[in-house]
Amino acid sequence: MKSLEELKAIREKAMKKLNVRTAGEEEIKILVGMGTCGISAGARETLTAMVEEINNRNLQNVVISQVGCLGNCFGEPIVQVNIPNQKSILYGKVTPAKGKKIIEKHILNGEILEDLIIGEAFH
Amino acid sequence: MKNSRLHMLVCGGTGCESQDSNKLVNALNLVLDKYGYKDEVEVIKTGCFGFCEKGPIIKVQPDDIFYVEVKPKDAKRIVEEHVIKGRKVEDLLYNEPVKKEKVERQHDMSFYKKQVRIALRNCGLINPENIEEYIAVDGYLALGNVLTTMTPMEVIELVKESGLRGRGGGGFPTGYKWELTYQNKNDLKFIICNADEGDPGAFMDRSILEGDPHSVLEAMAIAGYAIGAEKGYIYIRAEYPLAIHRLNIAISQARELGLLGTRLFDTDFNFDIELKYGAGAFVCGEETALINSVEGGRGEPNAKPPFPAESGLWNRPSCVNNVETFANIPPIILKGPKWFSGIGTEKSKGTKVFALAGKVNNVGLVEVPMGTKLRDIIYEIGGGVRDNLKLKAVQTGGPSGGCITEEELDIPIDYDSLKSIGSMMGSGGMIVMDEKDCMVNISKFYLEFTEEESCGKCTPCRIGNKRLHEILTKITNGEGTEEDLERLVTLGDMIKDSSLCGLGQTSPNPVLSTLKHFREEYLEHVVNKNCPAGVCKGLSKKKPVNKQ
Amino acid sequence: MKDYVKVSINDKEVTVPREYTILNAAVEAGVKIPTLCHLDLHDMKMVNRTASCRVCMVEVKDRPNLAPACATPVNDGMIIRTDTMRAITARRMSVELLLSNHPTDCLICPRNRRCELQALAQELSIREISYSGQMNEFHIDSSSQAVVKHQNKCILCRRCETACNEVQTCGILSALNRGFETIVGPAFNLPMVETSCTYCGQCVAVCPTAALTEVNHVPKVWEALRDPERYVVVQTAPAIRVAIGELFGMEPGTIVTGKLAAALRRLGFNQVFDTDFGADVTIIEEAKEFIHRIENGGKLPMLTSCCPAWVSFIEHQFPDLVDVPSTCKSPHIMTGTIIKTYFAEKNNIDPSKITVVSIMPCVAKKAEAARTELSIDEHDNVDIVITTRELGDMLKEAGIDFDKLPDEDYDHPLGESTGASVIFGTTGGVIEAAIRTVYEWMTEKELEDVEFHDLRGFKGIREAVVPINGEDIRIGIAHGLGNARHLLEEIRSGKSHYHAIEIMACPGGCIGGGGQPYHWGNEEVVKKRQQAIYQEDRNKKVRKSHENTEVLKMYENYLGEPYGELAHKLLHTKFEAKERI
């Protein structure tokens, strides 16, 4: 080990991986509904695409998590965005492409995608 | 690097491994593979979570779900439900014994709520066999900062200011110990890590070494820099194969990255670490005995002075610190001495790990701030006494500690308060006893241990403890007299006063403290030939008439 | 400049050097602190500071527990009390605890009335043992010819271990097991006879109790003396005459040569001979061998071979160097051989009827006498070896009032000796005696001053250069096997530049032998014996071995040439490499 910078470089790289594990209260949470209906509507593809997008953009404060059926089966795949101290937003019919857009617009720029909202979030 | 969306942290401590956590890891991977989720979910074997009572444990992140008592056969359900469908597996959640409700999240569990994890900070969080994970949680940053920005004396002053005291039992201020070794000029000095955890039931050092070995390596290098040593030894008992395995991996990884070896962080500082195996003799926890053992001699103590700081390993200035002490060092450096001294009591700073055991609902390793009340540890973290029986005593400090009674449960515990009530911190053993435990028998049990573990060097410990044990045996056989009780006190006091090392100086503690607090019970044994707890065979088993 | 500190002991203030222990300071203050395990033979480098017995416990102000006076350094302003109830109780209880696990067969114990534990119990007026209980029952190791280990009597002071490991570097004895079962013994608790023990007996010399004693051969001597068929001849080693007086209340260093001869005669020995005779023969053989090695480019340095513990040490520890020592048998074995050949023939006595008894300051001589390769014509050269202490016991049993005996002479002819042979009893003596002869033989000039002061003294390793015929003969001397090891390692690594080396296993040489009267931890005793040895040398008219007329007569009439064929057969031996355990 030659320098602190070298150590910090290793740390930065390793932290990305550990981000999932060290998630705390203050982070942005994206919940993807993974009930049977969600899965059959393509929720898993959406989830994978969003995970990829988060990784690609190297977002440290966002965790993505799956949940059971969110109760709006007509609108699957469903994605809920929880930003600390903000109202939770529930999006419906989120395709992989729309999922990426949610990250780009809502998470990064704070623009809520009104046309994708399908109802009140429960939690 | 592939970043999975789900991390399953499976406890890989010795306790959970013995409950098939290895098979569980394999089963999880197998099922994940079968369902095609291997790329999305990573299964990580971590260090001990401390809640050994309920092992094997899986924590799923980022969902923050804590599963307990997971069997390999549960792997399929966890994948099918939790991974695929995002549903918690309800019956694997922890059932809070007091409130009788299921708890999902670790920090909502009463076992963890009051804990403050500094020494155990990475246990259950990172994969101890992967140095990068340690680096991700700021590992080796303290070493880097120390080497590139601080002088040895500044490091020593910082540790002194933090108020950290030795966690192995003695409670000697760590910074001061470093300073003494620093002051003795010599071309060769040594840092020794005492990993000869010998107290029966105590396993905090093992857990740290298994779950976060790099924190100890890093701290040893920092200590080496502070005192002027380029070589460190970890004296570890050979009965800790998993800890040895992980230490060996950690040492070779650290060497590979140049975090051990020559010219660390491109400075003039060189440091390397070697393991030395002990045969698990209790007395080898005493630093001079430990040093004799490292040198290849018989593990028995020498008269102090000279202290190791003046003349230790191979007659060179040496500094011996315990595993848990070392584990506290990196955070102290990174977060500053004020942060550390802000936790704890006036004279005992930071946290202490206790091995909570005995007749308590939640058995395991708990780390709490100094000054926490025993009552909180037992009734909140520990979930109270098992089977709703009445608490009789708490034994702290291992076999040479003393017993604490119900009346003393609200004393904030630290080094000094424990000493003042006739017990000690020791390495952090904490055994809860209920009304079915016979205190005479308990003290006989402890003496049996110390009598056998005595190195046999000095007279009071070698013969005195034998005689104490004989008198206790006589009492538990119903042949004791009131005079024997006085004899126990006289002899016990003399052994404490005259023995050569800490083992003998504390071995009578269980007898003396139970005699003080439970004299009535002793009297029942010798006068009425009655063992109220019904433990001592051959004696009657009646509730004594309350004389109060 | 020395650094001094002020301490107070029982209200008495003393100023003492900083490196002092509380015990040292107490001596200055005139306060007696009883000790048991402690032993400090500074010049012999034998310091036992195990602080294991816990008898010397004292109270130190502001120290939470009691301090062992023997191992606690003083510091400035220290306030010490030795007379508080707490200190006295602890001290007494330590002794009581030791006694609670110690056999009470004092009346028939070999250390009765000379046992340090017994003396301590008496000093502290211990009248009862408050904490009796189980006692250890270990077997007695009497496997060897020299040392008996009676583990039940061991109080684990560990002095023997210090002597064996630190002074002698033999590493035979160490603590085994734990707790109440702790013992001192060889690795794996092997019988002594199966170890590499040299039987130097230094463990016996420092043992405070009868845990380590010499094998008692007194009954065998009585048996021989009372057998009308036996012709019993006794010989005494040089170091006996300056030490045995101590057993009869005389001052250390009292020379009692005449009384010793008289006492032995009264015991009923048929002849009272002197090992000095054999020592003079040894010098003649050794000097010849040395000159032979120098002149013929033989192996150098040549090492002396008088000391059987030393011989055993080299055989076990340096088996590659067994050709370095002189091949000479030791003086008492030579004397024994001469008794059973030359003397027997001359006086027409059947050698098989002769019993040779050697009085030796040494425990190892017992084992040496049992070495079969030293036998000539199927009988032992020496039949029985007893130590100075054992002889003292015999004289007491026989009711001989040693003190009142007249001075008598040794018997003719093997009682004749020279000053050179007397100094065999001290470190440096053998080589000095050899130089006296070598010098005169090589230069063919008379040596004017026979005293070589460079060779004398008490330092562990000494060296001197003696110019002979323009050549510097370099002499090395070591006493104590630890020092010997040092010289041997130099030889092994080729760094040694000596021509001749004298080695004695025991610190001080034979005067400090394992069979001598106990020195009670006072090295002055041994030093006084050394002074007496040199005095005895000065008392002698003849001070060179090659001027011993009876020795010369023997060569002329019987042996022929020194270092010749018969001399070789009778007086030389060879050493063999032994497996090390």
C-alpha cells in the first residue's frame, strides 16, 4: 500500500457493493411489487433493469427492494418510491424502460412522473 | 463487479457453524442457482451476530429482515418467498419473549436495541475473508491516517485521551501501557495480541477474530507504530480453528495489499504479524505467562516487575493487549477520542462486550456502553430469567469473578463498580443464576476450574485453592461446620493477598462473594445440613425458614 | 555513580542502591525476612528469583496486595512493614500450606535437622497445620546411581530448575503438570536414568528439602567394613579436606586433612589413601598427552577429563566433540585402578577381595564408578562412592568426635601427594597443576614460581597465556556447565584459539560439588574452601606432580613409561557419543 489515495480507491470500489448491506433510514428506497401478478407482468425484468441503472449511475443512497403484492394488481408491475421526508409515490405499469426513467427523473431530479402514478401509496 | 440487489448475511461464527450454517449457505446458493437468481442475490458468510441462542441467523439486506434458527431445509422457502415474491417468511422471524410478538428488524429486537456495537461493529456485516469488504467500512483508514499524519506520541496521547482500558480483565489504561513501552528504548520491541480466551463461556475475542480479523491486525500495526515495534504476535489458543483460519487469510490478504510488510503507506514503518498457538491454559491469559509460552517455555507467570513494557518477550519491551481492546482502536482513531470518551462512565469509557449466559432467555454476545445497568442487560437485552424463575445472582468476570445479587442490579457497571461489589469485569463473562442454583455448589464449581488451571507455581494458588476446594466439597457433602466458613474467609483472603499472579489473586472471589451475599445458604448447609436449592446430593432439600 | 533510594522498613529508614530488592534493603535495615525459595549465589550466576513460595511477603504502603520481598525492587519513599498481622499471617499460612502437602517423616528424612523447610517451620513456631487435606503421592525416582528424586518432598521452589537450566544449561528438570499436581521432573517425567542428566548434583546442592538427594551408599560401606573377608581401602578427594569440617561446626575453609585421615582410620578402613596420588598420576599422563598432541599436531585444544559430570555433558550435548577431552581416567578411578593392580600386586592381596571406597565432593562420581568400561580385569576400579555429606553421617553414627581427633598421616604409598594435586579441588587447579609439569618438561628448566594467579579466581570463564619455550600456550578455564557450553560452542564453530581448557561442571569446581556440605545459599562458603585449597598447596613441600616420589617409583617399578602401553591400558579410557534426551 503506497498511499491513502490508493486505499481510498479500493474503498470506493468496495463500498458500491456494500451499499446494499449498509442501507439505513436516511436512504431512498425503491420498492418493486413481486407478487405472482407482478412477476407475471414482468416485475422481475423491471427490477433487474432498475438495479442495473442504479449501479451504472453509481447511486450510493438508493436501495432497491422487493415487496409482496402491493394491492394494485391491475397496474403491475408496480414500483413505489420512498424518499425520506417526502410523500411516497406509487407508479404502475412500469416497464424496464420506464423504471430507468423513474430513476433518471424522480430520483435524480426530483421530477415526479405524474402520468405513471396509479394511486396512493400505503407505506 | 456485479452488484447484487439482495445480500443474505449468514452468520459464520463458530456457534452458527456448529448448527450447520455452512450447509445453509450451500443450500441457499443451490436454490438460488436453480431459480436463476444467483446474479441478483449474494449469500455472504459473516462473523458472529452475537445472538447465538437463536442461530443460525440470516439477515437480508437491504430489506432489513432478520431470520433466526434457520435450517438448511429452510433455504428453499426463503428463496421462493422472500427472494422471488418479496414476502417475509413469518415463522423464521424472531419471537420476542416478553411481548410475545414477531420482530422483523434487527434494531427493533430487544436483544439489540440497547446494544452499542464498537468492537463488534463489523461482525455480522462484512465477509471476514474479504479484505475489500473491511476496507469498504473504512478499514485500514485509521492505520493510513496514523502513519501519514501522526507521530507515535500523538497516537499514544489520542488513545490515552479516549480513556480506553484493557478489555482482557485488568482494565489497565491502554494508552498508558503503550506509553510505558514507548519509553523503553530498544532496537527490538514487540506487540502481542492476547487471544488466549480462557474464561469458560466467554467468546467475544473469538467472535471478533472470526468476524472482523482485520480490525485486530490494523490495530496491532497502529500499536506497533506507536510503541516502536515492527513485529506482532497473536497468541491464540489452538482450539479456535476457525479464528486461526480467518486470521491466516486476513494476514495473507493484508500482506498482499501491502498493509502488512515493509514501508506501509510509503513510510519507513514496517510491520508484520505471526500467529503463536497456545494450548488453552487459562493462566496463559496472564501476560507474563503468555510471554513465557510464546517463547516456548512453560506457561506460568513471573513476578512483576519487571513488567513486559520493560522486559517482555525475549527480554525486550513488549506490549500485550487483548483482542477486544485492539478492536476498539481503529474507530477511536477515526472518530476521535472525544467520541469514544463520550460513551461510558467517568472512569470506564466506551463499551464492553459481555458473554451473556446461564438462566436467561436470550443467550449471546452483547456489547453495551460502560455504565449500563445489569438489570437492563438481563431483563431487556437478555429477555429476563428463563421460565420466569426468580433471579438469584449474576456471576461476572469469569471463574475468578464474584456474584452480584438482585439488590445490586441497578448499579451502573464498569471496572470500578464491579470491583467495589466484590466482583470484576474480567473478560466479560456474565452468567445468570436462578433460585435453583446452589451458591455453595457454584463456588465449588469455579474453584474446581481455577484449581486445575493454576500453573502450580506459587504456594497459595497451588495448595491454597486445593484446600479451599476441599472445604467446599466437605460442605456440599454435608460435613461442613460453621468454623469451616471462617476458614474459607481466612484462607481466601490470604490467597488473594499473596498469590503471584492475577489467577490466584482472584480465584477466591466466587467463594468470598457468595459467602458474603449468601451466608444464610452456607449456614443452611453447615448447620441444618440442608441445600435449599436441592443441588447438593446427600443433603435435605427444604426451603429455609426466612429469618429476616 | 550509583543511584540510591530511601526506604522505610518497620519505621527504620535506610538508603540503598536502586537495584536492591526489599529483601536486600531489609538486610541493611537489620530486619530479618524469612525466605524459602529465594537463593542468590551472585558470582555463580545462580539466582533463583521465582518468588514462588510466598514466604517473604511484606506489606508495602499503597500496594493493594502483599509483595514478595525477594523479587520486589525498592523505589524511593517506599514504606514497608514486615511485622503486621497481615504479613505475618500470610507468611505463616504459606508455610502451613506447604507443610499440609509435605510428608511428616522428618525423623527418618535424610535432611532431618538440615532441612530449610523444617528450619523455617521452627523459626516461625508453627505448631499446627490449620489447613490439612489431601497429600500428593508420587513415586520415588531412584532409577539412577547418583540422584534420588523424592517428589513428595518437593516444595516447588524451582531452585533445581534454575541450577539445571540456567547455570548448567542441561535442561533436564522443569515443572510438569498443573495445579496441585505440579511436579518438577525430566520431560515426560522420564526416570532420571533415561535422561541426559550429568548427575552434577547442583540440583541436590540447592534443594532446600530432601526432594533431591544423593543415592545413599553408606550402608554398602558399613557392610564392606564389617565383612572380615574384605580388604577395604578408602581414598579422599582433594576438596574433602577443606569442607568436611563444616559438618562438625567448624568454620568454612578450615583445613582438616590430618583429622580426616585419623577419622577414616578409626572407621576401620584397612588403608587410608589419597585421591591426590591419582591426581598426580593424572597430571603426568595428561601432561604427556598434551605435549604429545602439541608435538604431533594432535587435536587441540585438549580438554581435561577429571570431572565425570563434564564428561557426561560432552557425550550427550556435544557428541561430535568426544575426541577433544584427554583420554585420562579421572583421578579417583586411576587411584582405584592402581590400588587393584600395583598396590594389590606389591602387597600380595587378591584384588577381588579389595573394596575401594571413594569419598568424593561429588554426586556424579557415583554414576562414574558404575561405568563398566572403566573396569579392569572384571572388577570395578572403585566399588563405592560416598559424598562428603555421607561420610559426615558415618562419622557421626560411629560416634567419632571429629573435632577432637589428632592429625594423622595418610597411609603409604598411595597417600603421598603434592600441592599440585591438592588444587585439583578448585576451578583452575587441574590446569595449573598440569602447567607446572608441562612447563618444566618442555623447557627442562625449573619453575621458580609455581603459582599461576591468572588461572585462579571465581569468574565463570577465565583465560591466561603462559609462555613456554617462546610459544604462547593459551589456557581457557570454565566452571559451571553453562560456561563450559560457551567454550564448547567456540570449539565447534572453529573459533577457539586455546591449547588447553579445564572444565569443571560445578561452580567453583569440586569445592562447590554436589556432594559437599550444603552452602546454605552462601557463596562465601565455597570461596573460603577455595582459599583453603590454595593454602593447603602452599603448606606442601612438594608442589609439582612429577616430583611425587611414590608416583615416580610406581612408574619405575610397575607402569613403565608415562603415557606408555601399560599406562594406556590402565589409566586411559575413551568417551562415546550418547543419545540426547
